[in-house]
Amino acid sequence: MRMMKMTSSEDRDVVVVGAGPVGLAAAMALRKAGVNAVCVGPAPNPDAPDRRTTALLEGSVRFLSENVGLWSELKPFAEPLRGLRLIDRTGRLFRAPDMAFQAAEIGRQAFGYNIANADLIRILLEGLGAGFRPTSGVTALRTRQHTQQILTAEGEAFSAKLVVGADGRKSFCRESAGIGVRAWSYDQTAIVCNFRHSRPHGGACTEFHYASGPFTVVPLGDGASSLVWVVRRDEASALSQMDDAEFAEALTTRLDGLLGEVVEVGPRGAFPLSGLIAAKLTGTRLALIGEAAHVMPPIGAQGLNLGFRDVADLVGCLAQADDPGAPEVLAAYERKRRGDVWARTLAADLLNRTLVSNLSLFQILRGAGLTALSVAGPLRRAAMRQGMSTAGL
């Protein structure tokens, strides 16, 4: 590791490394809980904005309201998700039944809200103010007995009792701590964009299950929806090369008349799918959250919501601690998060693999499980509540 020359170092209880939604929310939640925290990471690039959206489930909405304190600022930019439809278009012999869920079935007005990542990041940055220090990257971490020392590419130095690694799937913090990962990839790519359509979405999120992967449309405001279209990599290349008119036609066909005609398509992005679980969620004076700890396919809106659960549990563990980086504090965080992280990540992996697999056994099991959800009222309602839950709140 490169030696650091620190002529002056700013002391903090916690330094959060990474300026995505999870890292920014972690710094906000920690500061709101009375912890002296700062977030360091790259500022948003106006020439390459994040065009994705996030479906915030009920627990994450509560977290952003109670722990972060910014839901009133975020809500005007978010569209309520009042219903969920699952439609099997695999064309296989053992098909799952088409299903529709309504938030009203479990006494809720909405399962959650869909918001553009750019709006989420912007409002979190505004809330943090001077608590955010832009940097092109952290170049070194150096562990001392009672602190971690951090150096940024611009030469800014920090000394912290705890570093929170929120720096993504290629986490510098995780690698610096020598924490290994179980990682895998899929022969799939997610095509994402926003689009306008002629028929109202009615507040319903729809997930079509095709043999190549899920095809999900999620409501946005102003007569628009967001798209996550998972396809094989060769098909993704062909879709990416289409002009807007060709892509709109392909999208209209894939929607099978659900939203009428696609009348406008926004800029598209393509993201190869992969999965990852860190061998540990903690190191010496280090805690991992978000995609530094876990990565999963875009199924069931679990990714960012799982990251917010990391933050909620971490804040709970630190709230009464004199030393936020003490071994017993980090051990408590590891215990609280390990089961949820493994269960949700592997469940998303299994759902994706059974969807794209041609094995009859997988198709039968998947169809049987979804059939049980469709006909068993208590199981159906329990599944909806579990999908919306956020541990630690």
C-alpha cells in the first residue's frame, strides 16, 4: 500500500466512502443520529447522469423519512406504486399464472414509490451540504490501532474511528481490507430508459417474465414509465444499436398492448448483470454497505432497498456506541445483516436462474411457488408484507 503523507488530518467519527444513494443516505442518517460523519466520493457528472430509477419500497420510504429526514423533499419527485403485476411470457410448458397484487390488500396506499436516481442523489447532496466532500477517489486507507486514515486523490486527509465502504462492487475499501468475495456473472444485460406511452399506467408496476429475463416497467409521473429490459448479451447489442423509432417499435411489441403505443423514448443505458456477496461485511474499523457488500440481478426491486437496510442496521448499532469502530459494534452489525444479505441476494439469483433455465424441474418449482402465492390468501399477503419490509426500523 502506498505510504501516506498527512501533514494535517481532519478528525471524524465516521467517514463514508462512496457517493451513490446508499453512501449519501448513510452519511445523512449518521449525522441525524448525532454521529460526526462525512461522505467522500465523486460528484455527479452532468455529462453522464444516472438515468436509472429506483423503486423505493415502504420500508425504505420510512427510512428516508425517519432516519434521513428528507422524504418530504423527495416525495414530489416520486410516483406511488399502487399495484404489481407478474405476467409469464416464457412460452414454456410449465407456466406460472399471471398475478396482480394491490397495496390495498394489505391496508397500504402504495407498495412504495419510483424515483429517478438523479433526483434522489441531488436531494441527498443538498441535504448533506458541507457533509459531502467531492473527490475523484480514495487512494489509500491505513489502519491504526484506534483509527483509519484516509487519503483522497486531491490530497485531502481524514482520520476516522470507522470507515463505511459504500464504494460499489469494485470497492477500494473492501479490497484494501483484504475481504474476499463470492462473485458470478450472467449472460444477460439490462437495457434501461424512460419512455412515454399513450395509455395510463394506473400506478401499476408490471414485470413480464421472458425466457431471457425479466422485462419490468415501473410508473413515473407525467405519463411516463421507466424500463428495465433484461436480455441475453447478443440481443442487448442489437437493441442498443437501434435508433429511437426502431426501439420504440420493439418496446411497443414487447409490452403486448399494456401501455398502448410508445410515443417517446429517452436515452438508453446498458448494464451487464452480475452477482456478488462479500465474505465478510466488516474489517478492522470498516463496515461495508450497499454494492460493496452485495450485488444482485434487478428482480423485485431489492438492490438499493437492501442497501438502505444495511444503513438502518448500521446506524442502530452505532447509535449508542462510544467508539463506532469498536470490534463489538462491528460484530453486532455483522450479525444483524449477514442473514438478510445472503437470503435476499441468493433468492434474487435463484429467481433469475429458474426464469432463464430450460430445466423442467426449475420450471415446475417456479410455477408451483407462484401458483401458491396466487391462490393462498394468507401466504399472498405475507409475501407482500415481507417484500416491503425493512429490517432495523
